[in-house]
Amino acid sequence: MKRLLTIAIFMCLTFSVIAQNENSQNQNAAKEKTILQLHESKFEWLVKKQYDSLKSLLDENLVYIHSNGWTESKDEIIADLKSGKLNYLGVKVNESKARIFKGTSIVTGKGTFNVIMDGKPIELQLMYTEVYLEKKKGWKLISRHANKI
């Protein structure tokens, strides 16, 4: 009887661990989906110049590194969009993937970026990495780095 009870307890613990693992995987999948939607929305907001939406996503300590090495803060991104120094005409994400690590998400992707920089139209094929941090007010973009393919 004692042995049967030990086996039953072991089985319950095993099933509990499996259920917790599945729950964690489901939570991560939901977070990955949310992040990828935010990631795509960010590009739409850049094109449509939706400054308030961008401001709510971009962290105050953001480091945004463009493919030419130009580095901007949150305020500089918004200022350059408003002034027309940088104008996003279109962004097509060709592939993207999000990975979740305890309140942090890393997005890697490839895309085609059509911009006007200082009055000159440019089409760029880029590979990029973005880092998002989960905060009380939602996910915030804290770092981005892009390079030309």
C-alpha cells in the first residue's frame, strides 16, 4: 500500500510539472504573438507618422541604431520624423521571429524599407534585432540595431 501511495504521489507531481510547462509555453506563445503584432504596428506607425502610438511604445532610454551606424534616442526619432529628415514610405517585413526570456523579448527579422533621408529616396534590405522589455505600462522597445543585407 505504501508503495502504491508513493507511485501515486510521483505521478501527480509529474503531471503537475508537465501542466506547468505547457502553461508556460502557452503564455510565451501568446506573448510572442503580441510582440510580433506590436513590432508590425511600429512600422505602420512610422509610415503613418502616428507619433503618439510610437511614443507609447518607445522606451525613454531607447537606443535605435540604423544600418548606417546613425544612433538615435526616442526624442530624436520623433523629432526627425516630424521634421522630415527621415520619412518612412513603406516597410515590408519579410520574416520575423520573437523569443521570450522572463519579461524580455528579442525580435529578429528581415525586411524591405523604403525611406526618404534628407530628401533622397532609398530602398534598403535590412536584417534587424529589436529588444522589448515588459513593463507595468506594457511592452517597450528598448533597443534596435539594423544592418544592410
